[in-house]
Amino acid sequence: MSKISDIFRSAGWILFFGLCIILLSGNVKASADENDFKLNVSDVNITKDGSYRLKVYNLSPEQNVIYRSGNSGIAMVSRTGKVTGLSYGETVITATVIDEGTAIANLQCNVTIGPAAVSIKLTKTNLVLKEGRQKLLTTVILPLNTVESPLFYSTDTEIAKVSSAGRVRAVAQGSTQIYAFLNNGQYAICNVTVLNEDDYAKYREGISVEDILAEGAEGSDTETDPNEGNTGTEENSNENSSEGDPVPAENENTDTNAVSEVTDDNAAVTE
């Protein structure tokens, strides 16, 4: 009988430890899942009366989020995470993840409410880049304490692309324009010329961009059929034309000082 009782006792301990392992592993998994929750931003600037939508990622279908503002006089937040600026200042929006009635995670976003931009200028209005090179455009925005950022746009992304931060990347030879827009419709323009390696070397030697492009246009005219020889001319006219300028879209950023035009800027490429 003692042997049988010992067997049952041992089996009981095995079951007990097995159950503990299962429960512990379940707690570890839950903890890992909590760390997976992410807000789309941890810091955001919003203009007074402007808004921004917060979102929590990696939620399961049965989980939901409760948003609350640390100072509802500065910024209010809706049940769906839409933050609206009410007055200048800083506050924190907390997103609490709820699972089966229990709060399992708190996520925070620092919110700054500030003035909207009034005007914008670019410190360079003309830029010459070699194919493959990059250059960050600098904006001057008024008022200086605005919380807006500009929206950048390239009129021809096959020649030059621009990032949301204003970094221009030269793609292929030609000319295009980069726009920096504000939400109020104000914008600034930078004329960008991209040259291939040979033409860029000529430019660095002191030959003007106009002469380089004119030489290229003359060469293409002599090699093409007279009925098709307008190709080079049309390209140049499109580069310098303001027709087709995009309608100012949402943007943020203003300029304080009027900046004189820089043509054939040798400082265009620092790399």
C-alpha cells in the first residue's frame, strides 16, 4: 500500500509542477504581448484648432483602447483617438489597452500645441545636383515658434524625388521644381537641375548650367529628324514654365527672411 501511495503522491507532484509551468508560460506570453502594443507616434505637434489621429497597433479583436488627456484645456481626445488642439501648451495623451475589462497596458504620446505657420521660404531657390546625389532643403518659416512642417512635392519624380523631410535625391538628368507647401496655401519653390557625371564635371569647372543644357539641346537637334527636333526645346520650356504648378495643398512651414536667389550654386552638393 505504501508503494501505491508513493506512486500517487509522485504523480500528484508531477501534475502540480506541470500546471505551474503552463501557468507561468501563459503569464510570460501575456507580458510579451503587452510589450507589442505600439502607438503610431510618441510625439506630435498640432496647431491650435488642428487635429491628429492616434492609433494603437497590435490589438486583438477583443481588446479596446481608452484615450484620456492629461490637460483637456490644451488638447482634447475623442473615444477614437482624435486629438484636437485647444490652446498653446504641452500635455500627454494616454492610451490604455483594455482586455476583458482589465487594463493591461498604458501608452503615452507627448502633444505640443502651437501656432500655425504664416509664410515659408527656401534658403536655396536653385539647386544643381549630380545624378545619384542628395541634398537637404532648408526652410525658413514664420512665426519661428510654429509647430507646422511643410509638405514637399516634386513636379517630376523621374528627375528628382523629395522626402517628407525635404531631402532631394537626383534621379536622372533634367530639370524639375520642388515645392514646399503650408496648410494655408503659401509655398516656396526650388528649381532643381540634375546633371550626369560628365556634364556635372563641366559645371564644376565653371561652365554655366544654361550653356551645358544648350549644348545638349544642340546636340540632340543635329541627331534627330527635323520634324522631331522639338523634343529638346520642349523639355527646356517645360523646365522653366510655371504652367501646371500644383495647387497648394496641405503644408506647414513659414519663412522669416527673404532669401536671394542662388544660381548655379557650387555649394549645392556637399557630398
